[in-house]
Amino acid sequence: MPKAKIAYLCTECGAHSVKWVGQCPDCAAWNTLSETRVSVAKAGPGLSATTLEDLPGDIEFRHPTGFGEFDRVLGGGLVPGAVVLLGGDPGVGKSTLLQQVSANLMQEAPVCYATGEESLRQIGQRSLRLGLDAAAMNLLSDTSIENVLSEARKCQARILIIDSMQTMVSTAVPSAPGSVAQLRDGVGKIVQFAKQNDVAVFIIGHVTKEGAIAGPRVVEHMVDTVLYFESDPTSRYSMIRSVKNRFGASGEMGVFAMTETGFLEVNNPSAIFLSRESVDEPGSVVSVTWEGSRPLLVEIQALVADGNSNYAKRLAQGVDQNRLALLLAVLQRHGSLSVTDEDVFVNVVGGLRIHETAVDLPILLAIASSFRDRAAPKRLVCFGEIGLAGEIRPVRFGAERIAAAAKQGFTRAIVPQANVPKKSPAGIEIVGIRRLSEALDEAF
């Protein structure tokens, strides 16, 4: 047994130090270094090198999960040997979704479901409640990471689910479950197991009160894919977003609906972000945003009200609030519309968070619509970035956005001049603009 060494690990960032200090030298947090014993294991026999031509012929194979939306987020399916980290708030449905995915995957490959949070009876009760055909699934209720990997190897599982990583303990690290040392060592063993045995692994991770996956960021760097489960308590819809993916595009989003029988995928997410009853009201404009590899139609709402104090309020939900202040200054300077003494509120319907600038133009048109108490024309859609000089800048995937709007029945689109396609889709009129003043004239 190699002699254990003493090290000090930061509970915030995972940095290690040979001696204790009051402030972490990496993240500058105070009183976060904790003592731990690290055993130095002897290196085993190395693996021999190989060539690309010696690889198996099914190198492009991916396991379909049974959910098209989940396959989209993963980049086209589950890659053998991939390690996927799924994080989300408590009770959001992480275990429920993965149990449904496991039942679908086991139809073509052996699956091992290991849990450290629930008993086998609880797993069975959930399976019956969801109506899953998973009688032959390998179940294990254990917190030893070494035993979990050993049992997965014995049952020749091709897919392994670990629920959750914070409950797993490695005997090589004498620390409490969920500590930085345990997480780093446990994830390292899982990654090594997955790569050497070509086993796809799902890891459920807890999140902090800020919404980030608990533990050091080095854990997210070690895995292949990081997914975040996003859910609004007031909505029956949940979204899974990929923030890292070595086998597909990051930023992909999948939409699911929670029902009594588990999750159902939403094949047309634009329908849930559009409120047809309020589109015809003043202060509402429809835009096309780009999420991952597909367009989404969303409704932008604005409310301009008389200010009751000396300081006008600026509140934005779903878009950057600092960006809103910038756009209001452009609207006053180049749109001849001043809301200096008015309270301005902007909201994206459906709880979606938009990070791109293509909604600049819809935001200002919604504000102008609310201020003038004039509804935008029916079946109107718009997008475009606004510069400080009042110019309308093009955005990426302009033709694809227009085509998506045409499929949803919109008949008129106000877009940047550079985004006007050479051949317009049938049934939609495209108006190209260069200045903000032109957009206001066309919309009202």
C-alpha cells in the first residue's frame, strides 16, 4: 500500500496546495482549503498504440435514446464511451428522464442503473408509475464507485447510469462523500472505465444555489458532455441545454413536457413560446431566435408605463438588462421616441433566455408599440441587430429564420437588408431595412 500524502484542496475551485493558507491562491476565496490524504497509486501496465485502420467499422455508431429532442442535445445520439454529466435543480426530473432513457436503450444494449440516493424498491415504484418495460434492467443500490464499476463490468453493460455523483465514495480517498477530492477521483475512474471499455456513462450531478453543477470546474472539463436541466416551477415544460459537447454543437436545446407518465418530447417548441391571444395586443412582437442548430419563434412583450418616481425603471426578463438600456438610448437618438420618464419592462414569453442580439429590433418595436398603444400588424415577424448609429445589422442564418416563420404561417417579415434572400419562401413578404427609422415606419 503506497504511503498517503497530505494535501490541502480548495472546496470552491479544487486547487491543491502542499501547505495550508488562509486564501486560495487560485480563486482567492478565504478559508476554503481543507486537509485531505492522497494516496499515490502505482502505475499499471500501459496500453499498446493502434492505428486508425485498426479501429472497428462502426466508428460512427450512436445509441438512439428514444427521444428525438434528447438525441439532438447529445449531437445525434449517445456515443459509446462518452461520459455525460447532467445537472439540474432538485426535483426537476433528472432521475425520471434517465430512467425513461434507460428503458429505451436497454432494448438494444445492456444497461446498468446504479443509485446511491434511492433504494431498489423506489426505482421499481417509479418504473411501474411510468409504465416502463424495464424488467431486465440491471439495478444496483451502492455508494462505492469501485463496486459500481465492477458490477457494470460483470453484467457487460454498454450504458451505465450513476445517480448521483455526490453520493459516490472512492476507498482510495479518505474524504466525505461529495468533497472535492472524492469528486475528482471518482469522475477520473469513471472516465477511465468508459474509455477503456467503450461504455457510455450518464452521471447525475447536484447543483449549487447559483445553478452551477456542484464541485470543482475540473469535473466539467473531464467529461465529454455537460447538460443542464432548466425548468420553471410555474410551467409544465422543461428544457435541457448543452453547454459542452465533444460530439456535437454546444448550445443545443431540447424541450420536454412533464406528464403523469413521465416526460414527453415537444417536437414543435415554437408553439409553446407563442401566445396567440396576446400577439395582436399592443406591446407584443414575434421574433425568430437561433438555439443551437434550429430556429425558434418567440414572443417579445414590452410594457411602457408612466413612472411614479424620479428614477425610471428598466426591467428585462429573458434578455440582457444592460442591453435594454443601450437600445433605449438608440431609440431616443435615431427613432425619435423618448421614454426617459417612463418605466420600461421587457419579457420573453415562455421563460426562455436569449443571449443573441437578433432580438434587438423586436425589443424596440415592442416598446414603440406599447408606447404608442398600437398593435403590430398581424402575422408580422422581425429580427435584426441594432448598432449605436441606428443601423440594422444582419444576423446569422437569416434565410433559415425566414423559412421557419413562413412554416408557422407568418405573412410578413421585417429583416436587415443583408438578410433578404435571393428567393423568398412562398406566402411571406420580406421587407429589407437598413435603419431603425425605416423599421418603425414599416411596422406602424
